[in-house]
Amino acid sequence: MNIMKDRVSDLGLEIGPWLKELKQALFNNKDADSEFVVEYDKKHRRKKSFVLGDLSKQIALITPGQKVSYIADVAYSKSNVEKIVELVKDSDHLFIEAAFLEKDRAIAEKKCHLTAWQAGSIAGKARVKQITPFHFSPRYQGQAHILQKEAMDAYYDTLNQ
């Protein structure tokens, strides 16, 4: 949310702590028809009442945010996958561990980490827009591109199912 300072001035108001309260009221989905009192001019302690929705329309530019998700240090299990998919569903960007290659799945299970294939598959199931695999095991030093490719192949395979 961006506050248009020139419009605040046009209303005869000053920038101040009341803006934080306004943002919080909007974030909490307070009734747009409710009264919102602005306290300004510390010297004279002035107050002005507004309808929350009207004030918001006059001075605030509200744009949709982005959903960025981060998954690390998880074991692959049915219940974990379900929880992760629900948590990261429709994320704009998912950062997800891909510690091991699928051929080393037994090691991944023992160490409670995801394989690159599992990471990509989870991202595809969650329909995320962008995936960044990370947290690669040191055993793949200089081979990050192989883990990334495996994750992306699984992502696209799962998206296209």
C-alpha cells in the first residue's frame, strides 16, 4: 500500500502515526463504512473524522502483493507434501530445498531432505509461478545445474499432468 502524500496534504492533514493505524485498519479488513479518526497537528491536537473507505480511496494506492514462499529442511512424506502444497499454493515465487538428486533418494530420506525431483514435483502440485531450488548437498559441488534441471523437469512434468 502506498500513501499519496500530496493527497494527504490536500486534505489539510500531516503525515504521522495515524497512517500506521490506517494501514492496520485496512489490513485487518475493518468495515469500510466505519469511522476513522485522524489525530494531527500535535501542537493543537486536532482531530478529523472520515469514513474509512472514503479516506482510503482518497489517499491510498492499494496494489496486490506477491506471495513468496520458502521451504527448507523437510522430509518427504504424504502429510508433509499435503501441508507444503497448501501453504505455498499459487505462490508467485517458491524457494525450495533440493538437497539431493533423485538417484540419491535414500540419502535424502535418511537426512530428512527433499530430492530435486520431489521439490519440483511439490512446486508443480502447488501451481507456483516461479521456483528456485537451493540448499544443495556439498556432494554436488559445481553441479548445481544438474539439481536445478532435475527440479525444473519435475516441476513442468507435474504442471502438465
